[in-house]
Amino acid sequence: MSFPLPDSVEELKDLIGREVASLRASVRRAAEQPPLPPPGDELTSPVQMLAVPAATPSRDGRPACLCSTHDKGASGTCSALSAIPASAVLLEPVYDEATRGVRDFLIVAGNRVRSADWLEAPDRQVGQRFLEARPGAANSGLLQALADLVARGGSLEGRVVDYTEQRLGRLHRAPLLHSAALCGEQVLLTWRPVQSQTELLTIDAQYLASMGWGHWDLLSGKVTWSEGLCRIFHADVRMPWSLEQLCDALLPDDLTALAEFLTSVLAGEEPAWTRIRFVVLGEVRTLDLLGRPVTGTDGRPWAVNLVARDLTPQIRSRRRLAETERESDRLRRQTQAERRVAGALREALLPTHSQALAAVGLTVAASYRPAEADAAVGGDWYKCRLLPDGRVLVAIGDAAGHGLDAVARMSQQRHALAGLAQTGASAGEITTWLNELICSEPTGQTATVIAGHIDDSRTLHWADAGHPAPLLLRDGRARPLHTGRRGPLLGALPGYAYETTSTPLRSGDVLLLFTDGMVERRDEDINKGIERLAETMTRAAGSDPQELIDTILAGPDQAGHEDDACMLVIRVE
């Protein structure tokens, strides 16, 4: 049988309703019996079936038991109890003489099914009072419920009692599901564990696999869901959803897929599989559904079984992974672009040294290592170039920070210094003007610098703004240049006037200017790092500037530096 696919959820629900109505009408005609109860009515339980009113009532008008194998005062046995797959007893009310109310029951018959290993089988308790055999019945409210049943009639269906009892000095507990009904003048009571060990393991398996199952009886309208399916849809296990309610939670874009799935199941095709998205408490959940029809005697599906697997966590994880990969790719492209920019800046800002310096008797080498492995340049910088008036500009500095922001400040300071040096001003004046420029910046960032020049008399004129003093290698020994005129960091004190220090140089002298990244280490005084650097220079006496840089960088104390590190080596020929 095939169905036209609906164009809306309402049409799909109408299709399901028409098919169910057609099925019920067909089964009624074939069975030639009264109509089945409408959807939502509960099926009669085994206890109720045993207590269905008989044609002949008892003396007090109560229904007589359909079982003819026992009666009051007879052998006290009931053959029907052995057919009940749960613990079952037949109870005789014991009335209070004063109030005529039920105060206890006498166990007159029982089967052999034990609901817990610490509870005796009912047939071993025949002849005992109910409160004697089940002392926990009073506190749990079970005794009163049975007394009300005797007084008002009807039945007790599915009452969960958290039954607790003390036996041999130990407390025992078991959640038990009780059902009871009148059986003539007596009461038939059954109980079983709410969940067996197998049921608990099944629930755990459903949880671990994010799975659940549901059963829809199309004839009676009864719907049964596992706890796993209730967990997926955040539904109450006592109020599972009908097929129509399932349609209401459908994501509209998946209407065709669900319609094809349900129509194939209702047409008797098996197994049917699909992937459907539902909206549950505002969240889209993706499920794999496997459906199988349960066919009746006429070959038509009388019930539908569905197994669902919730893929939402996996899909959510894949989505997060995809987003992470996209973000990583974006950052990778951004980093590559920044490296290209930084590389171009490095070539522009930290060039190799011209032959003009060699012409005035200076051999120069430089090294720069950024703190960040992916960066090509940072906030450290140097400058060494021949000025138009014949002096050689010598400078090294450190702009606070890392990355392109530090590069921008470094570029500004370097170019500003180069421009100020063209004025012919002294090292102290140049440094003072540079300090005013940095103090005027809104960022509030500071910097350090050593700025000066070497004149034609081979004298170094220099000013220090919070920077480590240069090292001078002379006569086989390296030591820091001394100055009593070291000033504060650039940008720290507006209006400060820096002074110039003059240091005569000799032929063969090697001058090393460096930034603090070469000597500063965590949990160590910077002076120790300066001493190590001076000792390395001393051991490398006689090396040319590039060889000296290579020797310093090969030292074990230079591994894993945490800041930008820059060196400028000048040898006087």
C-alpha cells in the first residue's frame, strides 16, 4: 500500500489518523466483536482480568471470583496464582470489631515467585497475617491502600512502594510495583521489582549508546517508550508521545523524509531507515530512526516499533571541530600574512650593512631573534649607518611589547632617531627629543635606547635611556662601558634632559651593543646575564664580528629566550 506524501505536518498527522482509523475498522469487522477502546485507554491488567465480575454475584453483592478452584473456608489454594508471572497472594480481610474497618489481611494463598532474594516466596507465608509477613506494608501506605480497595471496590494499578524491611538485624530495600483487585470477597495482590537487573543494564546500554526504542499499538492506542527514548526527547516515561505528537516536534525541513519513513512503515515495508531532525526544548536533535511494522493476522501493521539513535552529540562535536579548523585556518592565513608583512619590515628596517662602513674602518655584524617563533621581527631594533657629515650613527633600542604593535612603535622610534641624527645634534640632545616624542604618544608605552655616533677621531659619543650599557672587548677582556649619566626609560619622564658620554676607541676594539633579551632570564638578576655575556666575549677574543655573534648564540644560556634579542657588533680596524 502506498500513500501520497503530505505537504505539511498537519497533512501528515491526518494521514496517520486515517490509516489508524481504517485499520481499526477493518479489524473490528473481521473479529465481529465490540469496538476496541479509544486511543489512550489502558489495557486491562492480568490482576483486573482475574477479578472481572462474574455472572453470579456473591451474597453481599460483590463480584465472585472467576476461579472455581477455591472458596472461603476451603483448602486455601488458588490454581490461577501459579499462572501469574509475579509474586501473588490471595488476601482475606481481617476486620476491627469496633470500627468494622480492615485492620489487616490473612494470606490464604500464594504462588512461588520471589520478587527479591531476601523476601520469602508467597506460598511459604500462607496462614500468616499480612503485616506479619510484610511488616513494611504499614509504613509504606500499602496496607491502607488495600483497605481502601476493600471499602470502595475498583482496583489498585501500578502503585510503586519503596519497600523497606529489617531482617536478621539488617535493613533491606526494594522498589516494588504493586497491583491489586477484588476477587470475590478477597483481594488478589501482585508485586514485582520496578526494574530488574536486566532492565537496569538495558537502560545503561541505551544511555551509553544514546539510543532508545518506542512501541506504538495502533489498535489500542497504547504507546510504550524506553527510558532511553524519553531521555532523548525529554519526555515523561508515563506520558510517551503519540506518532502525531512526534510529528509536531519535527524540523519543518525534514517533513518529506519523515513522511516517507512513516508511510513506508505503515505500508508494511521493513526495515525502514532515515535520519530526522527534531526540535526538543528549543534544541535541534538529529536522530537515526529504524522502523519496523508488527503485522497482524490480516497482514497489515497493527503496531509500529521504532529504534532511535541520537547523533546530536557527535554532530555537535563535528560542528565544533569544523569551526575550530576554520578558525585555525583563518589564524594560519593571518599569521602567514603577518609574517610576510613582518619579513618585509625586517628587510626595510634592519638592513644588512653597507660597504660605506668598511670604508671608514669599521667592520659590523648584527643579529636579531624575535621571542615569538612565528614572528619575523619585534620591538628590538638597531641602527648603524654613515651620516653625511662623516660620523657613523650607532643605536640600539627596545620598544615595549611584541608583534606588529611593537613593530609599529619600533619603526617610529628608529626612523625618528635617524631623522634627528641628521641635525648634527649631540647624542644627549637626540635622546631628549626622542623621549619627548614617545611621551606624547597616547599609548603610554615605554622604550629603552642607546643612541650616539663614532666620529673621525674614533670616539664613541653616546647617551643611555634605561638600556644595558655596551660591552667593550679590549686587550682580551670584555667589560661594560661605564657611565654615570644613565637616564630613565623613554616615555617615562617628560622634560628630562639626557647627557652625552664620550668613550675613546682604539684599533682592535670590539664594541657589543645588545638588548635585554640577550641577558635577562627569569628568577635571575640581569647583572649575572651581563657577566656571562662578557665572559663569552672574552673567550672569543680575536674573532671577527660575525664569528663572535655565532659563538654567543651557540651558548647554552641562549636557548629558550623569552624576549626579543638583538646584537650589534662593531670592530674598529
